[in-house]
Amino acid sequence: MLLLRDGQAPSTAIHRADYLAPAYWIDTVHLSFDLDPAKTRVLNKMTLRRNADVPAQPLKLDGEELNLARVLVNGQGTSFRMEGEQLVLDNLPDAFELEIFTTCAPVKNTKLMGLYVSNDSFFTQCEAEGFRRITYFLDRPDVMASYTVTLRADKTKYPVLLSNGNLVEQGDLDDGRHFAKWVDPHKKPAYLFALVAGQLVAREQRITSRAGKDHLLQVYVRPGDLDKTEHAMNSLMYSVAWDEARFGLGLDLERFMIVATSDFNMGAMENKGLNIFNTKYVLANQATATDTDYSNIESVVGHEYFHNWTGNRITCRDWFQLSLKEGLTVFRDQEFSQDLCGEASARAVKRIEDVRVLRTAQFPEDAGPMAHPVRPDSYIEISNFYTVTIYEKGAEVVRMMQTLVGNGASDPLGRDGFARGMALYFERHDGQAVTCDDFAQAIADANPASDLARLLPQFKRWYSQAGTPRLHGVGVYDAAARTYTLTLNQSCAATPGQPDKHPFVIPVGLGLVGPDGGDLALQLSGETAPAHGPRTFVITEASETLQFVNVDAEPVPSILRGFSAPVVLEFDYSDAQLLHLLAHDSDPFNRWEAGQRLAVRLAIKSIACDAHETRANPLDDAYIEAMRSVLRHPVLDAAFKDLVLTLPSETYLAEQLDVVDPQRIHAVREAMRQQLAVALQADWASVYEANHENGAYTPDPLSSGRRALAGMALTHLCLAAVASGDKVWPGKTLQRFKDAGNMTDRFNALAALVSSGHPLAAEALPRFHAMFKDEALVIDKWMGLQSGAPDRGGNVLPAVRQLMKHPDFSLRNPNRARSVVSTFCQGNPAAFHRADAAGYVFWSERVMELDAINPQVAARLARALDRWKKLAEPYRSAAREAIARVAAKPDLSKDTLEVITRALAD
């Protein structure tokens, strides 16, 4: 039970251990909608039967904000009662037909859950518990039914009527209305239901699968946006082809539809056959979308399509199993994106980008008040658990499974073994609602001789234990014995509700880098011959020792290659060792990681200095020269260079400290940026000239990498110019902004002026708005750039308040709210954590304001102060006061209240 203030109703925690199968099954659902923004009529006809495995009990149907007009059982009126918002029926036969007639007001639905109106069109969002806002139902994922849906609406206002499955009938009705009837051939839970109605146009593509079946692919958007759908359609076609080639999973519907809306709480939703997307992950052309947008669209389209099997055909038994579909599908979309990259260097860049997200966002979550296992044990509001732990850490758990079913030289990465496991998973569970245990068991059973099968019970601690394990390594070289001994100790800190942790199964990718920079052949003591190529060692105990023999010179260990497990590696590398790895490691991840470790070490050293003794140049000569070597390297990929030269974020640096002074961190990191800009000025100029392009735009990884590096060069050249008073490079940057032939180059130039604080930004920003005032997604970028700008004398918060008064701003639109409010509170630490607490006051005002409009968006914003207990004074006390101010609001949603209460807990 969640303890609340006097007079406020308690919210009861739901526990995984309390799972019970439903008392009734729903076999068929016939839904009829008469769509009207103010009053939509919903007729729900269902066939139900009692679950013989559960003791007889009343039928309790979930509902929320519905107007109930009629309830019939087998065509006859029946008695019923309400328990809260649940509709309860007693004394029912073992099998029966149930008819429920309700109305709702979609135009008033600002929560964007259930049926709502956006830009005069109807959309739905039912995951996790939105279907109950449409009709009374057993709104839980283990109730899977066959759906037939009939939509009726004004034909002029809503010419397009869409729902799940296949269109079987359509036609005109009286009074200018029309109808469409859709039948989904696959059983599904209620959270996968969808409907769309409105003024829409579609890009269509007919394809023939490897199996010889014909399918229609459609991407629906508002009129005027059709020219921005080509990349989304291409991404969908790539996704269909990849899933069939990699896993043998073909498209199982006559048609597959994507519909874009600008009002959406999340990124996209995998409703069976009718995916509803945030426009951010559909619309792109070179004039309005950056390379990052193109990459994200490819990834999200793939993710939602891959759910067609991993999430839809097999779904979750209960919401505690959310990572069953989300962690697995994130892993699949990561593999998809890496496979599409082609070259090994581009694949490595994608892997580093994925890990950077994990370490910047998920590791702090694991250490904060909202820490939870990949398979949570309890929740108050399930919407709060659509987290980076469920998604990104869940994907890493699946990736480790693939690693652990690898088979030496024949299948070193485990791809073949994992594919066998996926095949068995579908053979066993297609059409079912299952658990994380069922998935793990299938992967292990398909590979009985694997490490995963041998260690499965212990491996599943990754599902049950929260927190980020720490792997501490110590290496000793014995020149006389020609041995290198590596001892690895693992531990995991206590998390809420889990004071004690047991050892995890940790696959450790390992190499030894010799003095000449090459990888040494690895031969463990007791092995008869050395092994060449990559090796993975599986750590299962609290402490384990690996002794390598026939080592002729002291090596530098390259530990956790490819980021083989989601752990924090602690190894006391010397600067010289890190510089050696940065220059020579054959593993791209650890080569990048060496540079990051050097930068973190130098930053922390400078942060630890007295504020009055801050050095203008926190970077030492060795680091500067190493970065120069990277920039000048003739072979390294441009995107990889961009990653290496990107300093660790302020958020990541904060996580390395026990006590956090956000202003101190910001000052040091800005000094590091300035020093890199000035010390490497000539190199930045050469890099820009070598990488900026004026030819035809293509969003391929190689070209995107060159544009990213050129953009980084412009930023540093502008920083150097601000320091020296030079006008040449800022002038070139402004001209690049004006002349750019694509959004990536244009926005990089604008960002360079804003990030460097150059006065020319004041000319460029209004010009940019004038150019793109009718492009909502571009205006999101424009606002986000200003909200996330480096804080100079407290200038960002006043700018944010002005942006909220801008005619283009609306707090009701999640994209716009995130671009301004979330960017400021969660993406701009120095601007947010002000000594005068004004940032915290702003945060508390916005959380309470948003909570009354859209609790999901409010709860996500509320997490900006998850880590307040790490803050130095006066920030810590001021942050707590702001959190308490929100907690005192008497009518907080359970979404926000759960986050706030956890934050305040001891």
C-alpha cells in the first residue's frame, strides 16, 4: 500500500507474486463505433466463458471515464453493480454473450489514452491500460480474443476509417456517413486494439515476401506530409525483409499500416497491423530531418514491426513481463540497425551509441529511487515502468543470452544458436501470453550444450535483481613465469527492497593487447594450445581468477569487449595503458572507452580542485595529442572520430561522483570543450574542409558520419573564435547555415552558433523559425536547441519561460512539452540546477500543471529529480523542498504520485 496524505485515497501496489489467471475468457469481440468528437457511441458484443481452472467468482470489467447506457446478458437485461470504476456482474452462466453500450468524449481526452482526437482526427492508444477508457473489458494482456470492428463516421470529415487486421467491407450510409468493417484474423489482447479515422493520405507499396505471399504496406499521414514518408516506407520494407531473412518470421497479414499523429505520449505503438506513430518517427525529408531523425525512424519502424511477432503473436502474461516483448524487441531493432550498417566500423558506432544511452540513462535509474528489476516485482502505475531498464537493459539481457549460446569458432557470436532458440520459442508459444521464464527456457532448451543452459537459474537473476553490477579487475604480470593473472570480483549495491544481491552470470569479452598494439593469442593455464581471435569468459562467482600463460611481455587487458555485459568495469588503468588502448585496441568499443576514461579522469581531477583554483586547461598534453591523432587518423571512420572526440556528458560525469555540484561540473566540462577547441583549432579546420559536403544528400552511415564530424568541427571552431575574437569561422558558419542543402548541415551550423554563445546566433535563430514555421517537428528542434543551450549567467531559464509564451508552444502537445520543458529540466543540468532554486520552482510548477493534463508526461518529467540526494548544498535542500511541494498537491495522479513518493522515500 502506498502511504498518502490525510484525506487522499490510497493507491494499492500490484505484486507479481499475486498473479491469478482471469476468472473468465473472452473469445470474440464485436465492436461498433459511431464516431463523434463530443459523444462517441460504442457497442461492445462479446462471447465469454468461465475459466474452469479458477474458482467461480463475479465478472469484474475495467472501465474509466465511461458513460454506461446498457448491459445485456444473452440479449436480456441483467443486474449489475459498480465497484469503483469496475462493472461487476454476478451469477453468470458458464458461457454467455455480453452486450455493453457506452459513450465517451474523445475531444476532452487530454491524457491521450484510449480514444482521443488530434488535429480533427480520431486515434487510440491502449497500451497499457487504455482500452478500459473505450469500453468495459478484462483489460489485461493474458485475455486474447478475436476482434471484428465496424466504424461509422461522417464521410466528409473522416474519409479514412482504419482498424486492426483486414478490411472486409465498406460502404456509404445515410446522412453523409460511411462505414468500414475490419476483421483481425489473429487473437490479441485489448492493448493491441486500434482505430484511426480522419483526413489522411497514404503512401502505398505492394511487396512479395520470400514465401511468395503478396502484401500491401501503407503509411498514412496528414495531407501535405506525403513527401516525407519515403524513408519510413523504405524502413518498413527493410524490416519485413530482415525479419524473414534473419529469423524466418514473415508478415502474417494482407496489409500492414502505419499512421502518424503529432499528439502521442510515446514514440510509436505496435497495434496489430495498424501501428500508430508519433510523427517524429515517420516524417523525414532532407530539408526537414537530420541524420539522427533518419536513423531513429529506421530503428523505431523496425522496432514496431518486429513486435508483430515478439509482442503480438506472443505477448505478456502480465505487465511484470513487459521486457519479454520490449527488451527482446529492442535487441532485435538494434541488430537490425547494425546489420543495415553493413561495414564493421559502422556497426561498432551503432553499438557505442546504444551503450552510451544505457550508461547515461539506465545506470542512473538503477542507482536511484525508481530502481527496479528487468522484471519488476510490484508497481502502482504500470505506465511508470516503460523505462530504460525494461527496454535497454532488457535488450542487454537478451544480448547476453545470444552470447552465451555461442559455440566457439562455428558460431562465436551466438547468432545461429539464438535463432534456433527463437524458432523453438515460437513453436511452443505462438498465440499465447507467456513469461520471461518461458522465453529464457526456450533459448536454453534449443542449445542444451551451451553456457546459458548450464547456468540458466543463475542467469535469470538478471531478471529478478535490480542494480548495476560492478566488475572490479586486478591484473598482475609475472615476467619470469611469463604469465598474466587477471582477478575479477563482482558486486552489486543494494536497491529499494533488495538489500542483498547474489552473483550474476557475466560474460566478459576479453583480449590482451601487446606492446606492439596487436592482440595476443590467449592460452589459459591448463589449456594445451593458444586460441586466436575473440574470447569470452563467463564469470559466475563473486571472485574468479584467469591465468594466461606464454605471455612474453606485459600486456594491457582489454576487458568487456563490445560491452559484453551491462556492468560498471573498475580497473586501475594507468594513463599510459589507456592511451595504448586508445591508439591500438582492435575492439572499437574499448578503444572509444579508453578515451572516455581518460576524459572522465581529467574532469574529476579538475572538479575536485577548489573552485577558486579551477584550471583554465583541465586537459593534459597527452590527452590533447591523443585526440589530435584520432582526428588525423587516415583510416578511422568519421562517425567513430566524432564519438571519441565527444566529451562525457555532464549527467555521466555526475554519476561518477558521490556529491554533485552541477555548476562545478558544467564549468569544468565547458573548460575542457574550450581547450579542445583552441588546442586543435588547425585540425578542426582541416577536418571541416575534408568532411563537409555540398553534393547530393544521402543518410547512409558513412555520409552521416562525415556530416557529424564536420558539425563537431564547426562547433569547436566557433568556440575558438569566441575566445580569440576571430570573425572568420563564425561568419562561415552563418553562411553554411544559410546555404545548407539539408537539415543536418543547417542545424549543425545553427547549433554551433548557439552552443558557442556567439552573437550571430541571435540572427540565425529567428531566420530559422521563419524558414520552418509551418513544420512542427522542426520547430520542436528549434525550441529544444534553445532550452538545451549552455547556461551563461542564468540566461536559459528566462529563455525557456519566453518560449512557453511563444504562439507555437502548447503544453498539451507531448512533443512540444518535451522539446522545451523536458529538455530544460532533464537535459540541461547547469541551467536547471540553479543556486537560487528557480529551476526547481519551474519544474514543480510544470509537473503539477502537466499532471492535470497528461499524467504520463508529468510522471516522466517528475523523474528529473530522481537523483536529488546526490546533490551538494544548497541544491539538495532546495530540490527536496520542490519535490515536497509537488507531493503536497491533493489531487496528483497515481502516475506522478508514485514517482514523487519514491523520490522522497528514505
